[in-house]
Amino acid sequence: MNGEQLESVVYASNMGSYEQACKRFQWKDVESHFTWSRTGKVNMAHEAIDRHVYEGRGHKTALLYCDGQREEAYTFMQLCMESNRFGNVLRKYNVAKGDRVFIFMPRSPELIIALLGILKVGAVAGPLFEAFMETAVKDRLEDSGAVAIVTTPELLGRIRRDELPELKHIFVVGDCSSLDDGSLIDFKAEVNQASYEFEPEWLDREDGLIIHYTSGSTGKPKGVYHVQNAMIQHYYTGKVVLDLQEDDVYWCTADPGWVTGTSYGIFAPWLNGVTNVIRGGRFSPENWYRTIERYQVNIWYSAPTAFRMLMGANEEILDKYDLSSLRHVLSVGEPLNPEVVRWGWKAYGQRIHDTWWMTETGGQLICNYPQMAIKPGSMGKPLPGIEAAILDDEGRELPPNRMGHLAIRTGWPSMMRKIWNNPVKYDEYFRFNGWYVSGDSAYMDEEGYFWFQGRIDDVINSSGERIGPFEVESKLVEHPAVAEAGVIGKPDPLRGEIIKAFISLREGYQPSDELKEEIYGFVREGLSAHAAPREIEFKDRLPKTRSGKIMRRVLKAWELQLPTGDLSTIED
Ligand code: WT7
């Protein structure tokens, strides 16, 4: 079975096909798509870009880039050529297979070309989100032992070169003449002189691809290391979850500094050869809707926070833009509130498809598929080929409707292969034999749908009742006054914990005791008495990660007057 047949099996027509696909699915059928099935070797940049040139799609548009100032289009041929040139530059500076090379810059075509060039020489890419400040940048470069970085003049000052002895080369995209002390390399000048001829480094499946740093519940950020083999998952989920088809225009709103922005902002769409939109610049409802209208985006992958912000925007804006090109809308990163799903149906005429996965998993695992009935609030079902389960604290599988550790049978293609420099942390994920333990709590219903409950540490126990904060938050945001809500367990001598809600209000609402009462009553009536927040605190904004998750641990630290810990992934 090749990629095309796989599509026809999974899309066969009706709900039956999901079960059918689960039975017939084999990873080796997807694997046959890549060069290693013929040569034993592979390279992600070849599979994502060059391959399309060799197969006659070189003149197809690969990238549509815009940011309010620049607007550019690149074909697969152009990306192939430009990344060849940067590959040659890297080789000139002796950057080689296995070296870690970081990218620290805002979204731009150069970021993409740099990343592809890094992959072509077989180096391991380390994308850093542009908002990182000095310490965060240093921690990551130091931990990974990066030998080179690609950055911009604006961000250069955040790289403590004198404290990073292993960092040999700094490539600057933009004018660096005034900053240059002789150690900087002008990216554009070098690329413009380099040859277009280039033979990529041919790699084994288990050779490195990318390191994404991510926060855990404790300690410094962890370097999650992924290998070439992950492309199997990216390609496959691009087909069956994103539903990418040949003439599609696809837009993933995530920044490549985060795993969604690489796995699904770069790899999945280009492995499938579709036209990929990358938008730089800041979020605004107008900018985003204009992007969909202008490029006739068919498939749109974003996050609950963004959808909530769009939901909070003036209703009239929806009439100003033509969003009718949309065929498939997806979400990831945090719980997708049922309220948002219902709103999406009203606003876009689209079912927003939730997808669940993590930096560590490298690709999607539990999803709502295009052909599947959606239960608002559920993350969906495991991909054909993936076994998911709910485990108790001893690693035993629990029956349906019991809350426990969300775990995945080890061995899916895009599973992380190490935590850089930290085998102990790595092993913690695999403490139950044969399982990867996600750190999320969830339950599975009788029909096999998975329901996210919270991070394990966030689950609230009040008077012996287990309460998922997500459930409460979802209810809270249904109240017309509530823009966003974060819920924590606050220690209570009588009840163990009580529920405390931090709430930011929508425009036009003022904090008041009456409003607290009303919101309390709303949850009490709408959900249950034990789930209603006995304490409510209004805040102008809630602390959130860059990927949009409300940081309950920060709320908890505020509440308990504890230190907030590592905040390097927090939003402005
Ligand atoms: C954590 C992973 C991988 C995409 C970006 C986030 C939460 C992710 C969902 C979802 C509820 C979700 C989980 C997970 N999460 N997707 N659909 N519903 N929660 O990656 O930063 O590594 O975060 O995000 O808690 O463990 P990440």
C-alpha cells in the first residue's frame, strides 16, 4: 500500500473506515514512500523539498509568505536551490552531520531556507522562539552544545557569545556591518556567492533531525531530540488528519520555535507537496482573516487561544472577509472548549477538529478525523497504528470512563529519542513497561473517544471528588462576561482543596461581587455544585505559554505565594 492507497482506505467514506483502517494499517506501508526503501538512506530536506523538483513539481508554489511588509512566493525549485546554497555555506564552515545549529529569528523566508540548509548538511536544527531573552537563549545553546546559530541584528545582543565557547559561527540575516567585530558571518552575502550545486548528506533513519526545548513541571527546559524517522508520522498524519490534497493551500499559524511550527508548519505540508502559507508579524483578527481570504486557504491549523480571541472579536468582522475557501479547520496545544467548537460551527460553518500530541511525541496521536463524528470537548481517537490507553498509578490499564494517566504504546515513528543530556528525565516517561506516559490525565469513553482532564499535577480533589480544571474552565468561558479562565486547586482545611478561578473579562464587563456570584451560580447550575469555583479573582490577563496554554502552575504559585519557577516560555 502506498500513500495514495492509504488515503483511499482511510477516506473510504463512512465511520466504518476508521475501524477498518485501524485493522489494516501498517507503518511499513507508509515507510515505502521514502528514499530509504530504495537506498537505505534519507534526508528530511530532500523528502520535503528536492523530491518534488525531481518528480516534476519544481514550479509549484511551495511557500506563500507575508507579514504585512513583505509578501513573497517561492516554488519548490527556489527553496531547493536557496537551501542548497546555504548548505554549501555551512559546509564551508565545516558544519557537519550531527552538529547542533540553532535558528533564532522571527518568521521569514530566510528562516525556512536556513532550516532546510541545516537539514541538508545533516546537522540537527534547534529552533528558538524570537521572544526568548538572554538566559533562555544561553541555557539552550549551552545545553545542546550548539556550534552555530542563524539570527538577526536585532536579536544578536541576546546571545552571550563570550559565555558559549562551543558556539563557533554566527550567521546574521540583515545588515551587520556596524556590529561586526570580525566574528559575524553575513548570511545573505555568503549565500549569494555560494553554488547551487549540492549533494545532501544521506542519513540513517535514526540520525538526528531537530531539538525542541520545552518546559516540564520541574527544572530547566528539556531538549527533546527527534530523528529523521519522524517523517513517517508527519507524512502520514498530513494525509489522514490534516487531509492535505494536491491542490490545497494550507496554513498552520504556529511559529517554528515550537514543535507545531516545524512538524506541521514545515514537514507535514511539504512532505505532502502542498502550498504552505507562513504568516509573520503579530496576531490580529483582521490580519488573520485577510490571510485566509487572500490565499484562499483550504486547511487551517491553529490553537484554542487564537480561536477564543477570534471568538471575542467583534462579530461584524466575520462579514468583512470571505472565508469560504476553508474546508478543514484544526486545533492543538490545549483543551479545545466545546463552546469554541460550537462557535466555530456557527462562525465558519466548520467543525474545528481537535488534535492531541506533545513536543515529545513529535506528531499527532489522538485526533478528530475529517470523516469522524466530533464530540465537542473530546480530543478524538488514536490514529490507526497508535495504541493509547488510560493507566492507573501502577501502570495497569483502566476500563472506560476511569480517569488516569494518558499513555501511548511505545514505538510510533516520531517518538522522541532522547532528552538531550538527561537520560534520567527521558526514562521517567517510560516508567511503565512498554508505555510512554504523557503526564496528562484523561479518560476514554465507551466509544473510544479520549477526553482530556488536565496535567496530572493539575487535577483537583475537592471533598473526595476528582475535578478536571478543564471542565470548569470550559464552563466558565461559556459565561458571556468571561474571556478566559484558569482554574486551580487551592488547599482547604475542610475539603482538601477548593476550586479557585482566575478570570479575565470580555470587553465591556467590570469586576464586581455581583458578577462573581453570578459566575459561581452559572457553573453550579451548569456543571455541578462541587465544580463551582468558591473563589474567583479577576485579572486583566492570565499567564500563558507561547503556545497558548494558561499556566496554572503560575496561578498556583501566585495563590500560594511561591516562586513561579522557569518562565522562559511565557508570553509577553
Ligand atoms: C501538552 C503538550 C503539540 C502541540 C503543541 C503543544 C496539552 C496538547 C492538546 C489537546 C488538550 C492538549 C497537553 C500536552 N495539549 N494538545 N488537543 N487538548 N490538551 O505541545 O507544548 O509539548 O504541550 O499540551 O497537556 O501534554 P507542548
